[in-house]
Amino acid sequence: MIDYAKCYFVDGAYRECLLICEDILRGNAFNPQAIELAAISSLKLKDMRCFDYCKRAYQGNPNSFFLAYNLAMAAKETGRLQDAQNILEDLVKQDNNILKGQCLRELASLYKTLGLLEEAYKIYVALLQQTPKDLTLWNGVSELFVPSNLPMALQTCIESHNKLLEIIEQLQKQPVTENADNQNIPEYQKPLQARLEKSTNVPQENPEVVAVRDFLNSNLDLKIAQLYFKTRQDKEALKFYESLQIPNRNNAEFWRDFAYALECQGRYEEAKHAYNNAININPHPTYKFDLAYLLMRLGNFTEGVEIYESRLHYAHLSTFAPDLYRIAVEAFKKDENCFKDKVICVYCEQGYGDTLMYCRLLEEVCKSATEVLFLPQSMLFPLFKNWLKKLKMNKESLFKKLKVLKTLPKEFDYALPICSLPYFYKVDSLEKINALKSPIVPITQTKKKKKKKTIGFFWFSELAQKGKLQRNFPLELFLEAFEGLDHKFVSLQVGNYELPASIENRGKNFQNWLDTYEALGDIDYVVGIDSSPLHLCMSVGIPCLAVLDSRFDWRFGLYESPSPLFYGNVKDNVKFIVSKDIKETKEKMKLILKEI
């Protein structure tokens, strides 16, 4: 029976091997071969019983480094990280341990998991002193401090880069010798490339040099470029990206990263070319998605709107109606007038800000549909419901065809995502979008004279933490900017934050967007970040100061001259601060608020 188990193990049939071993152990619980085979088979299978089997195998032979190592791996696999650490630390102390190198590698990996990064780094350094050409180790050390400590990660990668260049230089000084395994092979049996090189006197390059250079070009130097970019050292990042174009000419991910770095530096045409390179190599929707953002940032909606539809493929797992979208697209491709005189359901597939921004497209839908069934997010439902009552007071209003619903209706002809309305209704320019009437009813400001201006503010968005853009700013920035100013300050931030007694905390009572809307009734000016409350304030015409990160969203246009692209009618009432330095940002905020 044990021989059958061994055969299964050799063939990689670990499940069958484990079953046979368990059958043997039911008859003889102390069979050492069955226990050891069960241990390594369950470990291969990542079976939760592997720790018990490995422990039994080790207890049967406590002098075996192999079984002790397996026990450490089983402890790690089953979440017993402290046990794994204790075993591995004990093993690496034993000088006669022939598996010491492997134990050190696993201990470094475990230290990283436990957050003991300095300890892991010391192990990598020690191992690389013994095997300086081990690229797996260089890869491990280059990833050690990402993402917890980006400056340290960058420093480590640069040190690794320099050391590997030294290794290349040393290898290039060594004479290239023919592989010993090939010396006794007849000339006619040698690879064609080797014979051609010999016959044409083409100098052979050391294969170790080639391997190290490939690792630099396709791995380490790309990480350095990314880390320079993430730590806002854009010029240094671009130097690396530019030097890596040839070796990464077929790497779509490289071109996408390079494109974004170029875009953030305002090198838009070069960025467009790089995005297209990525798409030509791999027409993945994410690359098209990024190109669409760039085109719309530049105001090129004609081309950008159609490419923007790739977002539905990109976000298909979070889109609740992919089949409904597919039906609409197929009908539209056959007949662009297919939505005319139909009942159209418009649903919201993205964030609150997107809904507030694109809702003016509902007018275009109302022009041709017999009825428009609008399905906003649940938190926005009370707000749109409230607006609709006011809109329908005007019998001539196009919005009389509009119904606001809480749930998906049972009967309609087509369902369209709200951010796809520019595509389906050929509203492919900013001029066309800004010419549309918004269903958002302007706020009736309090006419009572006030001694002080009332300034509303918000500084944080939960959703902003999930994207690649930095949108949030510390509350302290706002509070320090407000010091000494003779205004009344009101927090519009959802949540019960601790604020100075002089600041009214309205946001703590907000339950939905109607509450936010109604809280704006006496607000004279708003200071906030790129989040949905800013879109609401721009929609209703409240003067705004938007504090943006230096890499801001496409919806505010060019980096060198931000503009509220979707709110052309209030353009003169919106100011921007593009923050590159917190202290400078605070002074600019204070100066602008003084001038109100």
C-alpha cells in the first residue's frame, strides 16, 4: 500500500496519496512512512490537517531538518505564524543545518508578513552576500517595503539597481566560455544560432549578463520608475520610463504607466501616443478607459465619449444590469433612433458625483422618449424626488415626462446607464452638455441680511481612498486656514467629527442628499475637495473654492488651468487651488477667503 502512495506522490496525485496514507494509518497509527507521506501530501494540498500530520512526523524524528522545516511551513499555512517564526528562528541558528538557506528565505518572507521589515531586510542582505546573482532574492528585497514605506522601498530599489550594475560590469570582464555540456557535442548537432555566431565571429554575450540586464529592464527599473512617480518625483520617474521604452516595447502595462506619468506632467500628446501603444499591444478595456479620460480632459468628447463606454466592461462586476446594457447597445448599433418614442429607464452605475454631473442629460432623453423612468442611488432618491415636484409645477417643462423611482421598474423598452447618455444621444461636446437644462433646482438663498458670510466646507470622501487619485485633505488644513477670518463656518461633512465649538457641525445629522441640499440654504461660499458635495454646490450655483491634489480628476480639465468642464454656466464662480505644498495651500485658502 505504501508503494502505491509513493507512486501517486511522484505523479503529483497528492490527494490520492493522502487518502491511501490515511487508510494505512487507520490500521497502524504509528507507520512512519505513511505519516511522513501524509504530512508532505497535505502540505502540498494546503490541507488544514497538514499541521497535525507534520507535527506527528517531526515528533517521530526530531533530528530531521526537513521535517522541522515542513512543520514550520504547515504552521505558516494554518495561520500559526508565531509557531512558524519560532521553528524557523531555531533552525537558522543551527550551523549544521543543510537547509539553512531555504529556512532563511522563508523566515524573511514570514517577517514581511508579520511586518518585521527591518529583520527581513537583514536576512535578504545576508543571503545576497552569499549568492549575489540570485535574481529571486533581488526581486524579494525590491518588494519588501511596498506599500508600507515607499521612500524606503525606493532607496532599497536604487541600491539594488546600483549593485546589479556592478555585477554586470564584473561579469563582462570575465571571458565567455562555451558551456561544458556542449563541448563534446559534434558541431552539426549544436544549435543553429551558436553555429552562426561562431562562423560570423559574432561575440557571444555572457548569459548571466543578459539575465541580469533583462531583470533590470523588465522588473527592477520599472519598480523604480513607479516608486519615483508615487513619491511625486515625476521628472526622475520619466527619466527611467524614457530609458526603458525599447526593452519594454511589447509591454502594455509599461506604456499605460508611462502614459499616466506623461499626462500628469501635462505632456498630453505624448501621453495619448503611449496609451495607444498600450491598446495596440493589448486592447484591454482598462487602457481604453484611461485614454478616454485623457481625451475628455482635453475636451475631445467626440472621440472620448465612445471610448468611455469601455468602462462598462471594466466595471461589469459592479454594474447591476450588464444584460440590459448589452440589449441597448445592440439595438443602438442597428438603429441610432431606436430609443425614440420608447419608455426609457435610466439607472445610475457610478458614483454620486457622476449622477449629479450627468443628470442634465435627462433633458435629452425626455425630448425623444414617451416616458423616462429615472432610478438614482437610494441616497439621492429623496433629492431628485423633491426636485421633480418643483419641476412639474411648470407645465411646459420637458421634465414632465420624468418619473423618479426607488426600484427597477418591471416594464420599459430600454435601460440605459446615466453616464452612457452622451454616447447614446450623441451629446459629444462640452458645449452641447452645458447647453442642456439641469433638473437640479437652484437653492433659494435666505434673503435676510447677515453680518458675516457663511462658509460651508468638507474635506473627506470614503470613496476617494479606493482610487489612484489623492482627493482627501486633512481637517487641520481647513481649520488652520480659517483661523483669524471673520466668517461663520459650517461643516457639511457627513459624520460626527470633533470640531471647534465655533464651527457648526451640520453634517452629523445628514441622512441623505436632500438633507445636504437643504443645509445649503444659507451658505454663501463653499470650500471643499473633489467629491460629490462639490458637484452639488456647482450644480446649484453656490460659489466654490475647490482644493485639488496636483493629480486631479479629468473632470476638471487641464492640469495647468483647471476648469469645471460640466458646469460652464457657473465657471466664473468656481476657483481652484492645485495643492503641491500644504503650507502654501493653506495660505492661498486664507487669502481667497479674506477676499470674499
